[in-house]
Amino acid sequence: MDKPTVDWIKDVVSRQNEWRSSCVNLIASENIMVTELPKFESPELYYNDFMHRYAEGEPYKRYYNGTKYADELEVEAIEYFKKKFDASYADVRPISGAVANIAVFSAMPRITNIVVTNSLPSGGHITHNKMGTMTRLIGRNVYNFPTGENPFTTDVDKAIKLIRKMNPDFVVFGKSMFLFREPVKEIHDAFPDLTIVYDAAHVFGLVYQGVFQQPLKEGANIMTSSTHKTFPGPQGGLIILKNDELGIYEKSIKTQVFPGILSNHHLHRIPALLAAAVILDTELTDYAKRVVSNAKAFAEALYNEGFDVCAADYGFTETHQVVVDVSKLGGGAKVANELEKNGIICNKNSLPWDKSVVKPSGIRLGVQEMTLKGWTKDDFIELAKKFKNILI
């Protein structure tokens, strides 16, 4: 084909829609919007005139005209999340969790220019570390929390010693391989004046419905998140400040969001974001509870089928994620590819004991999307049997 045609483009989109809707989707960082489920189907909440428009700045203080309905919706979304988390400030403008992180990290004061975060092998996100945003883009010196006896958690005593030694400007909790709670309260109690940022991207839906830790109540100053993982909203980002009545963080973060990073902040997603929050509060009130229950059942079923499920001695997981060491089966890449051939989509993932992230020995599985689609424990137990038939 010399040049793509509109018909060819439509065909690729159609094939994607058909393929992924027929797959078992276990990517831990993905979900469908709740407004796409038959019961709540409302295409106009995402596919609407707002997608063509700009609204630079803050509601009712825009640099463009024609924003009266965008202002109305954005203010309502802001107030909704502020009320939900008893927060002093919420910003729904970031267009991804990574953008939310960039805005927050770049807004923090520089004294020592040191930050302490989770390492990549222990599950830390790329934006928190040297390879990504924190050093490459923002120029911070990064040190990593030491892991505990359970390598998927932080050794609190050693972390306290590291923080005392390094005197960081702030610390960042939250992970992309996220099985257990973070020691937010313990670190806050040890260092009451230390700024704590909690990246809730993966667990925001669980935090939202109260089935996981509540970082803002435990001492975190700032929570960032994406809005499309365990929270089944549109792709986007979020920043929430708990107690910032003095405006210590708010002014600098606002400025970093706009004009520092964003111009148009994709207005069409705001109605779907607010609708997702309302639906979780009124209709799907047990969604997060079912997600965690399904993850635990899936982990145990895989373990019973002979797989090396990580953190078995610690209950496997407290979130939507299940992590499996598949080094004996050829490694993460080989196993993920074999599962894809059989209509199961997941991703390879490095584990805390891997010597290199280039050849990861694990796979990461997330149950949130299939749970949203109605899967139960029994479905995941059957899926574990299918894993065995495919891989062992």
C-alpha cells in the first residue's frame, strides 16, 4: 500500500476494537471507562463538542471565550473530588498521571535537590526515578527506599535512617508494581515536616472506595493519580492537596500545570471523569472490594496450579495486581507473548531480584478491567487453569 486511505484506517480501528474486546485484558495500568458498560453507556460523555475546544487557565478566568459550560463542569469536578477527600485543592487538568507528576515534582522547592523514591526493580514508576522524569527532565538527585524482608515493601527503619542522612526535599510513595500498602504514616510520624507525595495512579480506584490505604489521612501532603486504572474513568490525571490552606503548594503547582506544561487540557474527558466518580459513589459501590477479592482469588488459584506467585508468604496482594515469577518458564517476555497468542493480554515485568530490567523474569497481572466487565472469583479460578494449560 503506497498511502493509507480512510477506509484502511477505519479497518485497523475496527480490528483493534474486535480483537481487544475478545481478549482477557490483564494489563494492570488499563481499564475501560465505566460509561462504556451497557448499563451506563453514554458515548456523549466522552465524544462531545468539548474535544474541539480550548479553555486555557482556570474556570471563569480563561484566556478564551466560549467556555461557560466547560467552566461549569470543571468546577463541579474539582469540588466533587475536594469533598470526597476532604481536600483543600484538586486539579483535574493534567492529561495523564505522568503530567500530574511532572507538575508536582517541578513545583517542589529545591534545598538539597534530593528526593527519595521507590526503585524501579521494587516497583517504582519511571517518572519517580533517574531513568525518567525526576532526573532526566527535572534534574533531581534520586535515592531509593530500601526494601524489607518482603521485597515488595519498604524497610521502614532503614528508610528512616536514609531520610535522616539525605535530608530530601520530598519523598515519593506509590508504584507501578503495587501489591501492598506504603509506609506513609510511619514516615510522616518520624518526619512531620517532610513533604510526602503519594502517586496513587494504580490504586486510585481502591483508595477512592476506601478498600486500600488513605494516604492523605496518613500524612501525605499531595496525591497525584491517573484516572483510568483501578478508577474506571477516561485517560487523564489528577492532583489533590489535603491541607494547603496557606497555599504552600497550590500556587506553584497551578503555575506548573498552566502555563508551565499544558495549554489545552482535553476538555471532553471531564464529563466522563465526573460521571465515573458519581457512578462509583452511587451504582458500583462494591467495585473496588470486588477487584481486591478477585486479585486475591486469582493469585491463590495460580499458586495452587503450580505457578511461582510472588509474595505468597504475605498474602500475595492487597491491590488489583498479581505478580508471577516466570523465570522457570522462559522469562516475562516469552510468557507474555505466549499468553497473547491465546487471547490473554498482560505485560512482562522486572522483579526486585532481577539484575536487569531488560530481561524481566516476571509478569504483572491486573484484574480491574475484567472485574468491571463482571468477572467473579470463579472466572479467575478458571483462568488460572487456562494459564496452566498454556504455559506448563
